[in-house]
Amino acid sequence: MVIAAPTAITTDFVLDTIEVVAKDGSTTPTPSATTIGYQQLSVQPVNTPKDIAFAIPNLVMPAYGSAMTSTIYIRGLGSRLDQPVIQILIDGVPVLDKNAFDSEPIDLRRVTFRAGSQGTLYGRNSMGGVMELTTFQPMDVAKWGVRASVGYSSANSVDARASVYHSVTQTFGYSIGVLYGRTDGFYRNDYTGKLIDGNDHASGRFVMQFMPNPHWSITATTMASWIKQGAFPYAAAETGIIAYNSPASYERLLASQSVRAIYDKDGYRLALVGSYQFLKDHMVMDQDYTPASIFTLEQRQQQHNAYIDAILNGKRPISWYNYSVGATVYLKHNTMNAPVTFLREGIEALILSNANKGIHTAFPNDSLEISNTEMAIPSDFRFMNFAGAVYHQSTFTPIAGLRIEAGLRVDIEYSSMEYQSSSELDYRMTAFMAAPEHYRNYMAGFRSQTHVALLPKLLVRYDWDKFSIYASTARGSKAGGYNPQIFSTIMQTRLMNGLMEEMGVRLMPTDDGINYGSADITAYKPETAWTTEFGGCWNPLRTTSTNNHRLSLNALAFYSDVQNQQVTVFPSGKTSGRMMSNAAHARSIGVEATFNYRYQDTHWQVEVHTAYGFTDARFIRFDNGMGVYDGKFVPYAPQHTFSAQATGRYRFTSDWALSLTLSTRGQGRTYWDENNTVSQPYYQLLDLAMNLSWRQLNLQFWGRNVVGTEYDVFYFVSMSNGFLQKGIGRQLGVSLSWSL
């Protein structure tokens, strides 16, 4: 859906009709694109991509765990770990690591989501789509612009932000923006009696915009953000009670510098994007999520990401043909330290119990004893990713109304992992050892892989006066790599095997036949998908000087065939890691539909937006060694998504205006496991908002999930125990904003 931005009511910012420019320079909206304008964003509190996702058919970005957790599912595609299925761009610059997806752009102006594989133009990790976030820029004001707001809401939550924009001349402008927020949290740990998900966060942005002549536009943006929060409010599935005894938290620092330059002259358009992004974070987790002292995880990362992209939209050699050519270079360096500490109960449950099962087959009356009260498994990693790509797209318009796009991208990606890990303990075998002996296990090595992806695209579209239809097919990919989260299991396995070999006992292979003592299991290959779509849009009413109504209807059907699907596999038995595996071949079938209506006259403005998505995503082949799940639904991908928003706005005078917004959002059924035995039924949430505006002031009262619907946003199994995170209940808030 494409929604025009409103005429200015309480701001001097330029808010005329939106023209969305695609990366290839075209202004014809993609049929499966959803554009959410400033007015739809402003009537309710919307700050992050997760707040926006509900308005996009078949897109789910659940808020659970921590700000590091950025699980995304779109049309049945996605995974819980590692690589994302969509790209997120802020003002044309991609966010280069999914650990930074859950952040707040300052002064969000509009959101455009292009569903389906966008691999030809955007490359890796865009097989599900691309979300483009656009913010206000310095040259959006005639001279000076000021935006400020302060808000208070449930859980003693505070939000304050302010921005200043200044067009110094017609060719240069700058802006400065800051925000701060905090909350006490919504989840209580019954073991400690304290709230565990409170957070503090802050960010700042400095933008310079320079237009030295009519052909050049250069924008330089410096951003930084920080968050510190309690995390992982996971409750036991049987009781619904959160109760664990070790700390859980997440802290992250992000910083980025980007430059975007556009040159437009004589039919040529050259767009250059360069970006450096730094991420440093620290996660602490009670990894068993129980009051028992089993094991904990502490993870520190420091990432350096660099990105350069250049695309040239050429001058038409003939009237019915246009083309784009481009190249991309991407580099990522990540240093990670992730020690797992086994506490005394963990040593007994995860090491001794497993080892003694094997020992008792040869020595029924004797056992292995470990004297340590704690056992640390320090693990250090160095990851490197380097990718390069060239791409081309041709556009043909041989007759009026007909548009044909054909393109191809060649992506080459190299990824490597350097690792070292160790574990040591004091042990005694009661059958023949009088005193404990010391045992140390050390593991170090290097792994690398290189992959080439060909990402073609073909789209055919025909436009009439008020109606258009299209068909497209495209191939997308999700990058491969290495998953360090299985390393605690690797070291645990090597430790047990080494101890048994010291005593002359050989352990039996695991039930699934996988060698959990080898670093080979950390590697996973890219996932690819062919997606085919058919759809159309109808605009029977368009705003004119005599017609104040605007109506649009969009509908499409899609089919995706997914090869080498990346799925999370839990090792058999009571172990601590999670493995990413290319274990499945899947397919996804679905439909999407949106309805948008707008009416405006001297006093009234009415807007209605609805979006519905249906997805049937199933495994064609999936055997993880412990079960065969052919024909089962892909977990974590909801079958239905639905949202609706209705806003009525009445202008009493040129100074006073009142608006009321009623919105609802829902999703389900969502299966939580591969065997489809545990699920979240479909649920619907109700949100309300009221805005009272006087000149440059706006007072907003809002409520989310106002009827207090209970639902779960996440479920998983760890050490054979089920855990879940409940959705947040009723939230009420008020904010006051000023815009000049």
C-alpha cells in the first residue's frame, strides 16, 4: 500500500505527497510494497521496526529475550539464530548486523517494506524482503525546525527526545537529535522477587546535508546508541512462573558513520553509499532458566563492519529501455568471548550423569567423581566475512503500460572462524583411583568456506488507468557461516570422551549419529529460495479537485521453494548448545491483501488501513537424526497475520484538531516445535489512541493491548524442559510533543 503523507498540521517540516524512489531509481511502487507514511506512524507510539511489523502482511518480528534477539519471519522464511531473512536500511544505508536491528531511528518519517526476494539489487539476507526506514533530514525545513517530546507510560516508563534542524543555506543544512528512555520492566522473577527486564537506553544523531550544485546531493550521518537492560524473562511452560537464580542482562553500544551521495545529470543517476558500523555488546544469561545452579553463559562481542555500494542508473539508449549496474563490497570482523560456566548441579546433571551411564555398563558398582564446584569453559572466537557482488538490471517498456524487469546478481562470500576453547577438572574413578587427578582438554583451530550465489529476477507488469497486474520470480539467499552457540556442547562432549578414554571406557555414539565433539558441526551453508508471485492493485478512487476520496486494494499470491533451509537443531539428551543446520527443504504458499481508504475535506480526515496475510509453510524434507518431520508446519512462522487501523481526525479551527485511532493486530496459529505438538492459537490485540493538537503542540493518550489479552511470543525447549515468554499485558501512556 502507498499512503500519502498528510498536509502539515503542527509542523513546518515539508510533508507533501510521498514519492518512494527505489534503489534502481524508479518511482513506480513495487506491487508487493507497503509504504507507511508519517501520519499513520504518528497517531500511535511507533519507535522501532518491531513496532512497525504488525502493519505488514505475513511479517513477524516478536519482542522477546533482549534487544539482541532479532528473530524475523516473513512468509514462512526465517530462523531463530544467526542470519536474518530481511535487510533493514536506514536512509538508504543497511544495518549490517541483526544484533543492531532492534534500535530506534530518530525522527522516523516513513517506512517502506518490499516483500519477496530482493536479492538482485540488495544481495545477501534479503530473500524475504527489504525494510527501508526514512527519517527527517536537514533540508526538509525551510530554515529552522524543532521537534521535541516527552512521555510517560506503564511500568514507570519514560521517553524523552529532541531534535533541531537548520537549513543554513539552500545548499547546506544540519540536524542534531537525541533521545533517552527507561522502564522498570514488566516481568518479575519469583525467585528474587524483582523485575528483571528494566532498561535504560539513549541515542544521538548528527546529520549534514550538502547540495553543492543541482546535480549532487551528499548526506553524512553519525549515529550512536546505547542500551542496558535486564533480559530473558523466560518462564517454565508448566507453571508460567519465571524463577532462576543467576543474573541475566544485555548491554550494547552501537556507533556508525555513513556517507550517501547521489549524482543526477543528463539522464544518469549514480548512487554511492559508504558505511562503517561498530558494535560492542555484553550478554549474561542463566542458561538453564531454573533456580538450580546448573550453568551460565557470558558473551562479549566487538564487531567492525564496513560496506560500500555503487549503482548507476544509465541514460536511456532508446526510449523503451533503461538499465542499472552496480557493485557491492562488504567486510565484517567479529571478536567474541563466550565462556560457559558449569556450576555444581550442572556438573552432576550434564557431565557425571551422562558419563556414569557409560561407566556402569562396565563397572556397575563404581562411578566417576568430580571434585570441582565450578567448571569454566572459556571460548574465544574470531569471525571474518568478506563479500563482493556485481549486479545488473534491465527495464523494458516496449508499449504503454507494459514494464519488464530482468536482472542478475553474482555474490561471492568468504567466511571464516578461528577458535580456541578449553576445559579442566579434577576427577577420580572409584574403581581404581585412590586420589583425584587433573584433566585438561584444549581445542583450537580454523575453519573457512566460500560460496557463490547467482540471484536472478524477472518481473512483468501491466498498468491500466486504475488497475495493474504483475507476475515475478526471483531467487534470494541467506548467508552461511559458523554458529558458536554449539561450542559448549562440543567441549562437553570432548571432555566426557577424553575422560572415558583415560579410563579405558568408550562411550556409545549419540542417537542422531552426529559427532558433537567436532568443530565441523558449527558450519552451515547458505539458504536459498525461489519465490514466484502473482498479484494486482486497484485504485478506483483518486483525490482530485472535486473528489476527496482515495481508495486502493492490493492482493497477491506467492510460492517459495526453500533449499538448504537453516534450522535450529538441539542435540539429543541434556546438553547446553544449539546447532544451526541445513537440514531441511521447505515450501511456502500464501496470499496477502491490503485495503486503504482516505477521505479529507475542510474539517474531516478519515483513514482506514487493513493488512491480511496467510502463509502455509511446511517441510518437504526434514530429518534431524531424531525424527522425520516431512509435511509438518515450519515452526515460529504464524499462519495468519491481520491488522487494521481506523483514524478519524476533526479540525475545529485552524489551531485546534482532535483525532481518535482504533487499531487491532493479531497473528497465529504459530507452532513452536518441528513436530507441531505445541502452539500459540490465533490472538487479537486492541490498541487505542487519542491526539489533541493546538498549533505546534500535540497531546497524545494511548493504550496497547487495552483488554489485557494473554498470549505467548516465544517457546523453546532447553535440557528437556519447556520455557516460554508471555506477551506484555495492558499498557497505558501519555506524551506531549512540540514541532516547529
